[in-house]
Amino acid sequence: MTAAVTDSQALWYLTRGSGLVALVLLTVSMVLGIAQLERWSGPTGQRFVVTHLHRNASLLAVVFLGVHVASSVVDGFAPIRWLDAVVPWRSAYRPVWLGLGALALDLVVALVLTSLLRVRIPHRAWRLVHWSAYLCWPLAFVHGLGTGTDGRVGWVQLVDAVCLAAMVLALAWRIGAGWQRNPSARTAATAAAAAVLLAIVAWAYAGPLQAGWARRAGTPSSLLTGATAASADGATTGTTGTTGTVPR
Ligand code: HEM
């Protein structure tokens, strides 16, 4: 029994740690991807390095995502199945927020596969898929806050804030230098980015950063059973912020 609980604890730490590392790597990959765009990348040598770092950060993110998904399914504490990791919104556990993670994962897989096969597919198709990176990142970020346990832990908030700030700066750079001859497209991109940013910050303050999020996030009531008032916060205690079949 003790060994089972310890194993479960280890898997739970693995899920949380690998999720955070994957988010950081996705952020690094996004920033490098934006930086490698030709007009900002300087001499060919530098561009080569940035391109390789971008590629390696993306591949490493996939490895950590594999660990993240496998540990959360194998853990067994929360009812998450393999299919839930790829088919959005079918999970019994925090369905909306886990579903966003599944969608982000699908996009990451599509981005990486089309990039590995880049020379074999039309450039337009590759580019179209690559644009979905701008959707993938906010989905992953919101998933992390909505599903995760640690959104109210100080250093995790710092990591989240740094990732968000890095994305905002990179996007501002991208929008500032892009669409030179199309000011209306630039205005639309700025407005869309600002609206998404404000929506994420407002949602985070009203939702995951408040007490009682575990219940509101859609944690199955069986896992909430026996929760103390304090742990029902769901932010700094167990997976669900509660006691359940496996005490955490
Ligand atoms: C691009 C894809 C994804 C990224 C970047 C990502 C990242 C994250 C992050 C940052 C957290 C918060 C960890 C914490 O609070 O300490 C998290 C939580 C979680 N993620 Fe993901 N995730 C992704 C996809 C998925 C998928 C497809 C699944 C489905 C199996 C999943 C399952 C979970 C679970 C169960 C948690 C809660 C862990 C806990 O108890 O705190 N994630 N994820």
C-alpha cells in the first residue's frame, strides 16, 4: 500500500514537472521560431544556430510531452485514458482544460511531423500548419493553469509569468516587423493578440488563481469526496486538491 502510494506520488510529481518543462520548451521553441525569421536573424551562421536550437527545443518538448501524458495516464489517480490525450474534451477529469491540452498536443504533433517531412510536402501546406503554433501555445498555457495543481505556487507563477512575458515580447516583435505593407493586417494581429492576452489574464485571476477551482474545473465528485474545506482549493494540495482514493 505504502509503495503504491509512493509510486503514485512519484508519477504525480513527474506529470507536474514534465508539464512545466514542456511548457517552457514550447515557449523557447516559439521565441526561437519567431527569431529565426529571415529578416531578424542576421548572418547565415547565426541563423543556422537559431534554426537548430528551434528544432531541438521542439523535439525535446515532444519528449517531455510523452512523459507528461504517460505519467498522467499510468498514475491512475484521476480518470484519464490514453484516448483522452489525443481526442479533446472526452475526459472525465477536468474535461474542458484537459481537452485544451489534448488539442495542443495534436497541434504539436502536426507541427513536428510536417516539419520533419518539410521537403516532401508543399511549402504552403507546411506554412499553414506552422501558423497553428500561435494557437497551440495559448491552448497549452491555459491547459496548464486549468488542469494543474501548482498554479498558485509562487515559483510556478513566476515560470508562467516569464513564459507569458516572453511570448508577448516575441509577438510584439513579430507584429512590429511583419506586414510592413499591410497596416490593417498588423492592426488586426495586434488587436487579436491583446484580446487573447487580456482574456487569459482575466480568466486566470477569476478562475485557477482563486480558491475552489478544483470543483469548478470539473474534477469528478468521487475525487472530491472527503475534501477538507482548505484542500478543496485545489491549488496547492493534491491533484484535485482533495483527498481521494489515493491520499496525496
Ligand atoms: C502541448 C501540450 C501540453 C502541455 C504544454 C502541458 C503542460 C502542462 C502544465 C504546464 C501543467 C501544470 C503542471 C502544474 O501545475 O504543476 C499541466 C498539467 C496537467 N496536464 Fe498537461 N500539458 C499538455 C498536454 C496534456 C495532455 C494531452 C494531457 C492528457 C493526458 C495532459 C495531462 C495533464 C494533467 C493530468 C495535469 C494535472 C497534473 C496535476 O495534477 O497537477 N496534459 N500540463
